[in-house]
Amino acid sequence: MRRLTVAEALKEAIREEMRRDSTVFCIGEDIGIKGGWGGAFTVSLGLSEEFGHLRILDTPISELGIAGVAVGAALMGMRPIADVEYGDFIFLAMDQLINNAAKLRYMSAGKLKVPMVMRIPVGASGRGAQHSQSVESYFIHVPGLKVVCPSNAYDAKGLLKTAIRDDNPVMFFEHKLLYGAKGRRENVDARAEVPQEEYLIPFGVADIKRRGSHVTVIATLRMVYTVVSAAEKLKDEGISVEIVDPRTLIPLDKDTILKSVRKTNHAVIVHEDNLTGGWGAEMAAFISSEGFDYLDAPLKRVCAPDTPVPFAPIMENYWVPDEADVIRAVREVMNR
Amino acid sequence: MGIPGDNLIKMYRKMILIRNFEDRVHRLFLSGEMPGTIHLYQGQEAVAVGVCASLRKEDVITSTHRPHGHAIAKGVPVKSIMAELFAKTTGCCKGKGGSMHVGSIEVGMVPAIAIVGGGIPVATGMALAFKMKRLDRVAVSFFGDGASNGGAFHEAINMGSIWDLPLIYVCENNLYGASTHVSKVMKLKDIAERASSYGIPGIVVDGNDVISVYKAAKEAIERARKGEGPTLIECKTYRRGGHSRSDPGQYRDKKEEGIWLAKDPISRMHKNLIKMSILTEEKGKRIENEVKAQIDEAIEFAQKSPSPKPEDVLKDVFA
């Protein structure tokens, strides 16, 4: 079977959905410029040749405008896929996303729908404080938004197709180091076998990346890879790790998580975002309140420290949770 | 002036309807019969009515925190607006919206967007959808002078301009953003000048003269329908009341108030119509009485309507 990178898989999802449905279009900065890059991470490269420059719509550097225009177009029956080049730029668009995209259905008592996808690249990758942040947590707090974070090419394609067909605003997070990195980081290869035939992945269905019996580790995006390599090492110590990738934070597959915790009686949550108020806090609260009886020890979170993302590689590496951090946390919850 | 008398009477009636609606709502709020807060539209009726007179039902508008006039002008049923203000389930948003979010997509009004400037990009996006779908529809964004200092205004107008969208940006310059006079926050004399930054026509009109507004809007709407892009229309107008229900407007100069109140759009239209022999005093009275009866009926409807169930709060979050 074919192995695709995340960038290739996302492009294929967009292309298929644009062929299938004439209301689907892309809007963003640098996405269709001839001689350009197809967005900051090549996802839309070449699409304007097939779909033209109205459906691969290049915009001014106006993130607020992009999000607001996407909302308006979605209200009138289009299905925009909007793109901000770096997740950190999404803060410029917050009013449109939170006050309009997320609330117009509610304010209209269900008469309106806002079927839009916001593609948001996240993750530390050597670019300093304003091009590195993971921002998923800001959005799980907003009723009316769905939050998706695929960790590999297969999931990326299937989830993006579902996102495009969803009648709600979907915040779709892509990790920069997973797009198709040419071996820039060890242990991070998000390529996956992607079938030729069409498939969709429903929201709210977690993927168990690895079966285990002693401890449940929940992670998304790049952290899945960090946890996988930690789990390999922990195996040598006789600790069997079950890895759960929720794939969508909203809606959240609570059943799979609780079932896993019921089996392992231990839980560790890992995210690249900093600790305080991150989605790990919500996850921890949920497991503690609904799965308290299953836990043999207090759960642990492995997160970045509460600082901005630093630039110096030596500092960034310290900042991003790594294998050693995961191993330490697992040993602690296992009382080893 | 080439506008059929019937159309003028229709506009006149709409303005009277808005004025009476707002006057009654004001009293209902002050007497504590209505919950929430309100931002009233008295004094600006000519803008909403003059613009919406050239719109079709399938054309769409976005509005602001001061939306009752736009809703009435675009054809949202008065009963359903009143019921919304009374927080009833028969309201245009089933009680989930309230005064600042009235609207009804069936007649082309998105629930009003009460974040200053927030509706401008949304209207732009709706116009983009019309262009992409090759539909003969236009979008209008109503907003105030205050919004024209915000990023949403500039980003959206630039995008509407570069893509030649079927769109009209209607700025209601009522001289105040809440309590702040426009001259304190802007060096330009006319907000319409800002259109030149984006390469689109910018037009200043007397926003208290419904016929001027109507003509400017009609021309802009025709331009938009022909695919010639958006127009920024600045309507110079004035709020008769305060910013919101509890505001006595002490920051306003009495002389300034006097000048503007003398330019009231409804009494001017009344005088004009009489002069043109389109309206008689008697017919004017009759219209006023009919409108008042319509509002009485709306209030009765609203008061008798059921309240939403508390647990309805959980509905309509996701499609």
C-alpha cells in the first residue's frame, strides 16, 4: 500500500472533497500563488492548477478577515477550509471564531449552521515563541467548536474529510514536525499507509496505538511518538503501556479512555502545550471524576513548563516533553 | 425624484414603525417589563429603511448591537422581534438571542452581531459565497462610526474590494461610539474617505434623509449586482437617545442635540411627503394608528407567548 506523508494525505483529502462537492474551497495566505509553496507547509501546493484561483483563494495577511469571511461563506452554504500559516496567528482571528463561528448557530436557535474547517499548524520546531505554540487547549473551552488533532497521515486524511463534511466549525490542528519532515527529528515519522479507496474517520473515536496492561498514557499529535518510544523502553523494565490517541478532543471518546484506565488502573496525560489550563487538565479532571475508583495512584500530567516556547534548540528540547519525562512520570504513577 | 409614491409611503410607514416600536420598547424596559438591556435606534430610521428598500428578501444583512431598526426594515416580523425582547420562545431566536442578536435568516438577516465591527467580515464572506455560487444576491453590512476604527472593518473591506464582491458597507455615523465623540478618535472629517484606501467608491450621504440614503444605496446595490464590487456609504445621522437604556447622554452638547433633533428623519419625510401631495395629515395619522395597533398586537403576542424551558439551554450548540 502507498505510504503518504501527512501533507500529502491532507492534500488528497482536500482534493477529493473539492472534486466531490463544489461548495468546498480553500482560503488563506500563500495557498495558491504560482511559484509559491502551497501554504506554509505545502498542503495546497498544486491545487490551484486543478481548481483555479477562486476556489484556492489567496488572501491578504488578514487572519481576522480570513476567519470572518469563512464564517460568512459557511453561513451561505459554502464549506470553506481556512488556513492560518502558524497556529500562533489564530489569536488574531479569535473574535470571529469564538463569537461568530461558535455562537451563531446557538444565537439563531438552530436555524444557522457554520460548516467550516480552520486548519491550524502547531508545535515547537525551532521557530521561537511566536511560531511554535500548541493552541488546541484554547478551543476545547469554546462550546460550538470541534477540536481535531491527527497524529499520522492515515488519521489526517480520514479526519479532514470528516471535518469538511461536518456541519459545525472544526478546528483542525496539524503538527509542523509531522507534515512530512525529511528526517529532521528522530522517532517522528508520521507517514502511514493510506488506501486508494475512500475512507472517513468519525469524530469521537480514539485510537489505541498500543495495547498494554499497566498504565494508560494519553497523547496527541507529536507526543504520540514520544510516548511510543518511551513505551518501548518501559517494556524492558517490565512496564506494559497502553497508548490512547483521542484523535479528537471535542468530541472526546470518554468510553475508550475510561475502559483503558479501568484495565490499567494508572493514567498519564502528555501534551506539548504548557501545563496550566492545558487540555490535560480537563482530561485529568474527567478521569478523576468519572474514573476515580479505577485509579490505584494519582494520575500525572507530562507537559511543557509554564513559559513561552524558547528558541535556542537546547532550551526548546528542554521545554518540549520528551521520552525521559514520560518514563519518569510512568515510573512515578507505578510507584517504581 | 422618480421614486413611486407608493414606495415612499412604504418607507415612511417603516420608519414610523421603527420609531414607535423603539419608543414602546424603551418604556417597557424602563417599567421593568422587559429583561436585559437595549440599544435603541430612534433618529437613525432613514438609514435602515433607505438601504433595505432596494434589497430583496434573499439578499442578506449583518447588523450590530443596535439592531431593531435593521430587523424591522429587512422584514423580520415585528411580533417575533418583540417576543425575542420579551425572552419568549416565539421570538426570532427563541429567546436565545435577545435584543442584541435579533435576526431571522428566512428574511435575510443573520442574528445581529454585537461585537463592534464583527459583522463586517461575515457580510464579506456571505458576498463571497454569492460570487462563488454565481447567485444574483448581495450582502449589506451595517455598522457604526466606532467600527470603522477596528481591524475587522479594514481587513474585510480590503478583501471585499480585491475580490469585487457584491456587497455594500453601510456606516451609520451617529457621531458617538458609546460616549466618545467621533472627532476624538478619528482625524478624518468623513469616514467615507477610508474607501479610497481600498480602491472602492466612498459616498457621504445625509443619513437623516431617507430619499438620499435610498438613492445612494440603490446605486451601490446595482453596482454590486453587476459585479463591480463593493461601495462604502457613510450615512451621517444621530441617535435621539443615549447609547443604551440607562444612558442619559450627558456627554452630548445641548446645542448639537438641538441641531440634530431638528433634522429628525421622520418629520422631514413627513413634511416632504405632504409637500409632494403624496401624504395628507389624515393619512399620516392613519398610518401612525395602524402602526401603533400593530405594535400593541406584537406586545400582546409576546406577553402571552410561553417562555423557553430552562433545559432548552442545552439545545442548538452543534448542528
